[in-house]
Amino acid sequence: MRERAFWIVFFLGLMTLSLAACGGGGAGTDGAVIDESGDTPDVPEEPPITPPVEPSALDQQLLQALEDRDVDTPQAPPIPADALVALGKALFFDKELSGNRNISCATCHHPTTGTGDDLSVSIGQGGSGLGSARLLGSGALIPRNAPPLFNKGLPAFRTMFWDSRVSIGQGGALNTPEPALNGPRPTAGAIAQELTTALAAQAIFPLTSHAEMRGDPGENELADAADNLEVWTLIMDRLVGTDNGTQGGFAEYRALFQAAFPAVADIDGFHIGHVGAALGAYEDLAFRALDSSFDRYLAGDLAAMTDEARRGALLRSRGLRPLPRRPAADRRASSRPRRPPGRPGARSQWG
């Protein structure tokens, strides 16, 4: 019995040493758990690598057509700061920016109407309602409809408005209806230096239009202002107040501006350039749309679009040819929009 006990203890000791040499804890040298039978469980295999899709004959035609047209994946700007976007969102939906406090940027560029207004020509201040249900009221018809805002913050968009009256050059110099903002050395340099995109520069000009947002002379202080610069100053007085924020304005806006532009030393240092920058940042981020099937196709995912979509893209790319220009008189006659329904004898401003 003693001899038998000796051999049992001896073999148990050998098993302990063997497990210790293998790393102990029931694991092999590579960390794989060993079951009671001593077999190593199956290690999950790496997922197979999907081979790249070979371009079909249709793909080759479409890719060549897109290359011929210089169509490429758009380059998105950096994501703007959260505080800047928050300020821009508040401003975008606020009627306080309009002379009679009856219209906001969102009225004509509402998210629920595709960032436009669903009208052939827009209805400015004095109207009521949104989208196709908007009524003329005492307002004015705007000569053109409201363009959508999708992707307008991309660097590729260097002009704004249907007539391109706001643009930004490669070096950042502005060309706008306000001479004080224009050129490499603008006289209103503090404002101009905040307007680093065409979208930001565009945002401050509907505020100066009597028909769009400003109102008629005699109706409010913005409408009676002598020039654009005075309009913009009065808007800032409404938002953040005067005398370093001690007179008028809104405490909420003072906090939003300070969070978005912490380098500005005092409340009186805020100006319309900060409004434009914030509006541009919000519109850029909120309406940035760069993940369509076509975007993914441009980025190299040839399976992103159906054959039907690729055939349509090929037809569209082959049809992108400039139309011959007609005489100016013909263009004016055919481009004048039809007046939408409104009250009889309503005042309008046709350009």
C-alpha cells in the first residue's frame, strides 16, 4: 500500500510540473484554453477578404465619362466646433434677425421642405406660414425661389445667390454687394475676416433686403438704417445688447456668442461677421450630405449603385454640355417667373 501511495503522489507531482511548464492556468503558450481532453478548441477564422469588384464595361464607360467631366469625390471641410454650430442653429430659426420679427432664415430654407420653401418664387417678410402653404399677406414676392442649402459649405462652392453676387476668391478675398467687405484689404476687415466661406458671407445679406427680411422704411429701426453696416450693428444690438451687454439684448445670446468665440474680450466686440460665421457653420454641418450611393461609387465602391442607376449616371454625365447662349432679351423674357397666387394688387419686387 505504501508503494502504491508513493507512485500516486509521484505521478501527481509530474502532472503539476507539466502544467506549470505549459504556462499554468489551463492555457497553452498562445493563451488558448485547453479542455479536459487536452485538445485545443477551434480558433475562429479571420473573415475572408472581399476581393475588389472588377469594373464592368458599364463601369468603365461611366468612370471615363466622370473623369472627362472632372467629377470627383467632394472634399469636406473640418467639422465646425459644437459651440459655433449651437449658436448658428439658434440664429437660423430666430425671427429676431428680421426687421419686423416675422421671418427667419428657416422660413425659406426649412429642413422639412428640403432646405428650400417649395415655392416657384419665395414670399418674403410680411407673409405667413411655411412651404407651399405660405401666404403672401402684406409681404412681397421675391424674384427667384430659395435655393437649397445641401453641401453649400463645401470648398467647391465659391459663389452664392442665383446671380453669384457673393463670391470668395482662392485667397479669401470677398466680392459682395457691400464694398466695405470686398477685396484683399477691406475697410470692414474685422467683419470680413470672420467670413471665411461664401456660405458665411451670403448669410448676412438677406438681413439687409427690405423684401426678404428687413421690412419697409418706417416699420422698424433696421428698415430705417442708412446702410448695410448700420443694419448689421442694429441686429447685434438686438441680440447681445449695447454698453457691453448691460443694455438690451439677450443673456442667452451673450452666453452663446462667448462660448462660440472665446477670444472676443467683451460683448461689444461681437459683430455681424460672427453671426455669418455661426450661420455658415450650422448650415454646413446640418445640411452636409456626402454618403449617397453615388458618393460611395465615386469613392471606389463599384457595388454601391445598381445597373439602372449607373446607366442613368452615364446618360446624365454625357448630357452635361453647356447650352448655347441666347440673346439677352430672350433670356429676360423666358426667365421671368410666373407670379404665384396672392392677394389682388399685392406689392411685388421683380428684378
